[in-house]
Amino acid sequence: MDRNRQALSVLIASTWAFTVCFMVWMMFAVIGIPIKKTLNLNATEFGLLTAMPVLSGSLVRVPLGIWTDKFGGRIVMTVLMAITVPAIWLMAYATQYWQFLTIGLVLGLAGGSFSVGTPYVARWFPKNRQGFAMGVFGAGNSGAAVNKFIAPALVVAFGWTMVPTVYAAIMAGTVLLFWFFTHSDPAHLVSSNVKFMDQLKALKDPKVLKYCQYYSIVFGGYVALSLWMVQYYVGEYGLDIRAAALLAACFSLPGGVLRAVGGWLSDKYGAHSVTWWVMWVSWICLFLLSYPQTDFTILTAGGPKTFHIGLNVYLFTALMFLLGIAFAFGKASVFKYISDDYPGNIGTISGIVGLAGGMGGFILPIMFGALMDLTGIRSSAFMLMYGVVWVSLIWMYWTEVRRTEVMGAKATAFSLKG
């Protein structure tokens, strides 16, 4: 088999595997709702439940990235997926809160698959196509949307315990498919005398920390909102679980599928230009989403009049759709930064940045729940994320934009760069 066919096979099989892993990783976004009702959980406890898989999936990202450099993506990804199968299966038999939290930690390892697949896929492609290849692989994020189509149907038809049973079978089949349709190249391995601590020294690089901040919003925010949106629709707009999941997928689906487009745009116009516009679009969307449902009364010449301000379900969903597109482009552009700046160390750097994004996805749902319990305002989740985007915009302005024209005829985004 020639090199191009091998690269294509690796890309397709890895993207499928990542889609399934992400679908499993986001399982609590749907089954968490009947579990919350059964266990009588408050918003903070629900936030912790949904976030537990994100915690373990984030913490293993750095070692997984390093092991991928050392042993190769094919072996690491296969072992990782195989470990999660028993945990997914056991989920159907859990009855207590601590059991769900513990099992969630183990099945959460599936979320670490991103740090394996990104360097594994990237090394099969030339530099000028790496952004696109990583974007296609990253489109596996759409597993969050696939989960919202499959899980509600299973919950309504058979009860929530059918979801982990079916997902365990799908994951087991994916392990076999991945092993038989992928390849290994010894030339992709980093020299075995590179030590764990040597690679972690990348954390001292301020550019790595900045990319961590960017990724904590475009990926961490995507994960957090993918977990949070189904129950948000149920609570805010009184929808049933199927309608809520369908509308929530309007955010999750473009947020995953369009990552490949973001990779292509990043290859063409550069990571900086794409990321700058992503942050501004996110800032505007989150500002509008932050406004709570409000009734106010003013005194007019004809007496007091009451007005209502707030997003209806259609406007809300349209803004979430736009935010999902922005996050998709941003996830790809951040990794284009990495492949440009650290071509010999993609595994480790992507692991570190992926860890930051994952930790954002872990912390944000818990904070969403705590703010909801504290204020009673559901849109406080968007207020929090609005503040995080402000940090990214300010940091980006002082370190990049002051040195780069992003608007006007000389802007990099409008150059004729191929």
C-alpha cells in the first residue's frame, strides 16, 4: 500500500475512533438528566457528575501525548479504547452517586484520545496539509452531537441503562476496526532517550501557556456547553429531552464537523488571523446569550407599561449555532499554531494544550452549576464564559495583534498566501 493510501486510511479510521470516543465522553449530557432526577441532585452535583469524565480525559492527555511520541499512536489508541469498554458496560448497573462518579472517571479516559490521534494523524501528512488533516480528525468532536441523536432515542424507547450497553458494544467494535485499518511508521517515533520531564519543560514557554488559554475557551467551552445545553433547554424553555437534545445538537454538530474547515482556513490565512476573528465572534455571541429573561416596568404618560427582554428559543439556538462554528474554527487554528511553532514536539505540546482545554471542560460545568445554585440565573453560565473570552482577547491583543495588522489591505487574512 502506498504512502498516500496509508495516510488516508489512518485519517479515516482515527476520525471514526475519535468520534466514538467523544460520543462516550459526552454520555452524561443526556443520561445525566434521568440520573439527576433519580438521585435528586442539585445543579452543582449535576455539574460534577457531567464533569468527571472530562477530568480524567484531561489529566491523561499529557502522558498520552508523550507515549504517542514514544510508542506510536496505533498501539496507544487501541489500548486506550479497550480499557474503557468494561467501564462503559458497568455504567448500566450503577445505582449510587459515588459509583457514577467513579465509573465516569474510567470511561473518561476516552477523552484523552485526542492527544493520541492529533500527532499520530499529523505526522502522516506534509506540513502544508497538517492543519486540514488535524481539522478532519478533530471533526470527531461531532461525537457530542451524535450522542444527542442516539442517546435520547434509546432513553425514551428502552430507558437510560440501554445507552451504556449499546455504547460499550460500539466501542468494542471500534477497537477492532481501528487496529485493522491503521498503520505504524517507526520514523514517526521520538527518540527513546527523550525523558518525561524534559518534554514537560515546554510548560515554561509563555506561548504554550497562551495557547492553553485559547484552547480552554474554544475546546473547554465547547465541551462544557455540550454537557450543559440539554438540561438548559429543558429548564429554560420547558422542552422534553428529545427536542432539547435535537436543539443542543445545533451547537455540538457544527462545533465538531466544521473543525476541518477551520483547519483549511488556518492553513490558508494563518492561525493568528483565524483565532483573532474567532474570539471576537465568540465575544459577541456570549454577550447576547448572557442576558437573562427580564421583565421591567416603566411609567409612561398613559400609566405603567411592562416590557419583556430575553432570547426566545429560536434566537437562542441561532446564536448557539454561530458560537459552535466559531469554536470549531478556533479549535483547529490553535492546533495550527502548535504544528507551526513545535513541529518536532507536536505530541507533547498538543497534550499540554489539550489538558488545558479539557480542564476548562471539567471546571466550567461545575461552575455553571454553582452559579445556577447561587444566583438562580441560568444564563450566568454564559456570563462566566464571556469573561473568559475577554481574557483571551486581551492576552492576544498585547502579545500578537499590536505586532500584526489584522484589518485593512495589509492584513494577513487578506494576503494572497496559498
